[in-house]
Amino acid sequence: MRPPFLLCIALLCCSCTPVLAQITVGIAGGANLSFRQWKISSLYPPVDVEYTPGIASQAMLLAEWRGSPAIALRAEAGFQIWRSSDEMEVQVISGSIYRGTVKDDLETWCAATLIKLTPFKNRRLYALTGPSVAAVTLNRLRFKDDLPQAFGVGQITRKPGERSIRTTQYFINIGAGVALPLEKRLHWLLEMRYQYGLSNLSTASTVDARISAVSLNIGLVYAFSPP
């Protein structure tokens, strides 16, 4: 039986001197570059379909509980968009050809439980790692250049199931950041993070689809006085 990793970390924090315990709350947001890949095993040989990575936005609320100078637990909840783009050429019945770019967005609500480590002499620098989960709520296709004339609309919104997209996605996060003091209890955060997808993005048994993302966030946090 595997040990409850997060519970062990929580007990470690609780065992630290109570005077050191501190709660921090804040907001953060930024941009992410997501990578989406589909492998279709029903074809022979199997075909890998790679999408052009796209830059999209994200925002979150966060709370931290620090039990020692070197370790803290962070909880996050927020909104994230994964974007990819493709060049498309469409020929209509009249024979006219329309070309343009399709922006393919997956809109999600996400949450994470992370361990924040500060093992460096410079206490402003830290590392982050831990699991996260995302719920895909909407797929939005936006047509650019000549494509709105071909489809008659500028965008189409669909639920994930209509494109065989699995709603729940799990990730492992690895990142690093720096805290920049603004006042005694108020700090700016600058973080970079990599999300590695653990789940199949497709519900089709013949498709192995994965998504991962690199993000850059800036945040503002307030640290309450230790009890």
C-alpha cells in the first residue's frame, strides 16, 4: 500500500514549531503555451497528429500554509484555456477556396495541491511540485482570415463530448518562482511551471491524445502574521 504522500507532508508541517506557521492568500494570472498531440492507432501505420501550440490565458486564487521556513502547502483554484491553431483550406460547392487559421480553445476549471519548497539560502527563490486536475467545460473554434466566409460564422462552441474529448484531465506540475517584497506582508510572485498530462484527452479507444503546457504567472499575495 502506497503511503499517503500529501498526508505525510501535512503531518510534517504540523509537527513544526507553531510560531512559524503562517497563512498566505492571493491571486495570480498569466499566459500558457499548450501542446496537444493525437496518436491514431486504428490507422496503419499509426498516425501522429500534432497541433501548432497556442498562447492563452489563465487566472487563479491561491492559499498557502507554511509550517517551516523550508516547506509550505499551496492550494489553487481557477480558470485556464488551452489553445492550439491549425491552417485550413476549404473548398465549397461553388468551387471557391477559402484559407485561414482555426484557433481551437479548450476552456477549463482547474485546481491544484502543491508543495512549495524553499531549500535555498535566498529565501525568495522556491520550487513547486504536485498534482492538479482540470475539468474541460467548453470547446471553442474561432475562424480567421477567409474561413468565416466559408463557414458562415466566426466561431463555433461545442461541449467536450461532441468532439470525443474526455472532460477530466490530471497533471503533474513542476515549477519555480521568486517572491518580490512590496511591503512587509505583501509580495509579488513570478512563477514558471510545466504541466505534464497524465490522462488521455480523447474518449475514443483508438486514439491516444495528450496535452501539456508551460505557463508564466505573476501574482500578488498577502501574508498574515503568525499566530
